[in-house]
Amino acid sequence: MLIDRARIHVKAGNGGNGSSSFRREKYVPRGGPDGGDGGRGGDVHLRAAPNLTSLLPFQYNQKFAAEAGGPGRSQQRHGKNGASLDIDLPPGTIVWDDESGELIVDLTESGQVFTIAQGGKGGLGNVHFKSSVRQAPRVAELGEPGGERWLRLELRMIADVGLVGLPNAGKSTLLSAVSRARPKIADYPFTTLEPNLGVVEIGGIDGQSFVMADIPGLIEGAADGAGLGHEFLRHVARTKVLVHVVDASGGLEGRDPLQDFETINAEIAAYDPEMAGKPMLVALNKIDIPEAIDNLPRLRTAMRDAGYRVFEISGVTGEGVPPLLQSVAAELREAAERQREIEEKRKAEEKTVFRLPEVDERAWTVTRTGQDEFTVTGIGIERFTRMTDFDNEEGADRFQRVLQSSGISAELEKQGVKPGDVVTIAGHELFWGEEDELAEFGFEE
Ligand SMILES: Nc1nc2c(ncn2[C@@H]2O[C@H](COP(=O)(O)OP(=O)(O)O)[C@@H](O)[C@H]2O)c(=O)[nH]1
Ligand SMILES: [Mg+2]
């Protein structure tokens, strides 16, 4: 099996800082606050893009960052929102969080989009913090940092096209002629129950490519009841087109190729009726041998009469191979089109764009983490803490008011917080202040 792996870092854009500017107008003494909000940072999306078959590009390029939001500006002007970034991955890519090992998403379907990192919110400009007692507030929020993480990508290639045929028909030879796969050739009819995979690249405008599997052992294994590996079955089940390779020469024993063809078809039908229903192209192989040439007119007529599309090829010389591949590619495009219609119907009923799970951002938890230590967690309060500019006295004041109005201060008191204790929120260490201090909290300088 072909497994491709890569490790990449994604970073959503930081939110822009809010502006703390003041109006400078001739007749407005100490003009009012007019600093606008920072722009939102761009998200990073993963997208399963058709036609991609490899993670190779990610060996060279590992860092991906969406644009940061612009800072808010004077005259209440909003900062520019950062552009989001789409990372195209081949369908079949499995995405893990590199640190925790958690499975994040399995991009199975072409077109599937997943938001992997959310852009930071823009900070509020000081225009929002106007009140009657606060004529000229300096406070403005910092932008929220964008999400970032290391990801592990794994692409397990699934075959689009399966090569079937009797041992020695020339399946492995054909696969190695059209791809970089190097299956063992000849003398290995029973070697392996793992399919060999190769990526076949068809030139042309859209640079179509597909994954072809040489499926040895299907018939042998199925016929004598040998257990086929799970991976093997997965490949067989997911192929969309079969190419039936027939040794048109009849081999050294002078067999009848039509008889060979029937044998395999009967076994496929017995093995899995669904597989027998897949589109099948016939490749009459070894046309570089005189015996094959002699057989061609008879085989061609019989198979076409039976409704098959027939190609005459030589895996060894390459003769006749390009038209076969073009037809396979066309067949796959049709299969993809049918699949897309099914998907669209399904999409009409359910949403297939996955988002990060929705959670209650305002929920918080206060935990006593030591004799004199407490930790406050919660998405909203942590974000607010990261966005607070503690160097700014008014920002710090506002922070305290939020702690009070949210009930966090009351909960800390209920749990027995006393002056001098450390309260940690989003990595900031805050000291609980004395009752009679102006500020209930003092902040570490
Ligand atoms: N002359 C000739 N020999 C071929 C051709 N394709 C395969 N062979 C030979 O047939 C034998 C079996 O080929 P292989 O690809 O291993 O068949 P598989 O068992 O179907 O995978 C090998 O000796 C190949 O060299 C062909 O187009 N022309
Ligand atoms: Mg083989």
C-alpha cells in the first residue's frame, strides 16, 4: 500500500488591535474617542481537492499562515479583515493533531472543507468604551491571537482502477509501464495478497491522474478461501473501473483467451456481485506476439458482441496503451460525475461542511490548584484576558469589571481566595489584592 505522510504547521491570522485614537477637531475640546476595531484574522481551511494524489508538496513547504487582521484606525475605521487560506489536500487524507495524536478529520470526499484554525477576533477600539464618567477612555483591546497547531497528514491511497486477470496475463507489467510502481513481474502468481498501487498521470489540460491497483490474489485467494487482508478488500471495494487484462496469445499452454476471460468474470461474480457490476474495459494483451495477432480478430468480435469495449495492447512495447488509459480516465470522470450527483442530493439533506464544534464561550470554571493558587478556564474569559492590554490602566479596570459581572470574582471568594493569592488565567498570573485597595486586583509588573 502506498502511504504518504507529512507534517505541517497551520496558523490562523491574529486579530488586529483595536485603536485608541481621539478625535482632533477644531471645536471639540479634548475630542472624543474614535478608535475603530481591529480586523478579524483569516481562518485556515483544509480542502479535499480532486486531482491531487500526493502529499509530496508538503515535504518542502510546511508552514501555512492566514493573513492577520489590520489594526483599527482613527475616525472609527475598522481594520481590514485578514484573508483566509485554503490548503488543498488529496482526498483520502487523514489529519491528526501532532501533539495530542487526536484524529481531527478524515477528508474522504472531494470538495469537503474543514476549518482547522480560526482567525483571532479583532480588538475593540476605544470608541466602544465611552461612558458619562469616562469622557476620554484610552482603553482599546488587543487582537485575539489566531489558532495554531502542528498537524500530521497521512494519505492512504485508494485504488480507482483495478487490474484483474489470470496470473501471467500481464497485469504487473502493465502497471509498471504506466506508473512508477514496481511490482514483481512473472513467476509470482501467488506472491502477495496486498495489491500493488501506482499513480497513473495522464497529461492533458487538467492533468488528470488516477490510482491503479494490480490486484493479484483476488481470484486465487477468493477461490481457495484464503483470508484477504482488510486493506486489500478496501481497495477492491473502492475501485470504480476494472481493466480486465487478457493474455491474447493463450500462453505457452495454448489456452483459449475467451475461456480465460469467462473464468475470471465468473469468479468475480461469485466473489462479489457488486464488483461484477463495475464498468469493465478489456485489454487484449501481448499483441507483440504472433499467436496473439492470430487470435485478435476472433477475440475482438466475440467481446464486442458481448458489449465490451476492447483495447489491443502490449504492456511490453507500450503499443495501444495510451488509448486504453484515456478511456479509463474518461470512465473515471463519468464515475466522479455520478458520485457528485449523489453527493449533491445528500448535501441537500445534510450539511457536509464541517466546522469546529460549537461550545458555550461564556462558560467558565474556577479551580483551586494549590494552597494559594487558583486557575480560571473558559474560552471567553481566556480570550478576553489575552486581548486585555494590562499596561493600560483602563484596560485593567475593564478587566476587573468583567471578572465581577461574570461572577468569577464571587466564585473565587466563595472558594476562599485571600489577598496575595495567585489567580492564573490564560497564562497570566494575577495577584488578588487587598480589600481597601483601589483595584481589587493588582497585576504583576
Ligand atoms: N511478449 C509479451 N510479454 C508480456 C507482455 N506483458 C507481460 N508479459 C510477460 O508475461 C509474464 C507475466 O507478466 P506479469 O506482468 O507478471 O503478469 P501478471 O501475473 O498478470 O502480473 C512476464 O514474463 C511478462 O514479461 C506483453 O505485452 N508482451
Ligand atoms: Mg503480477
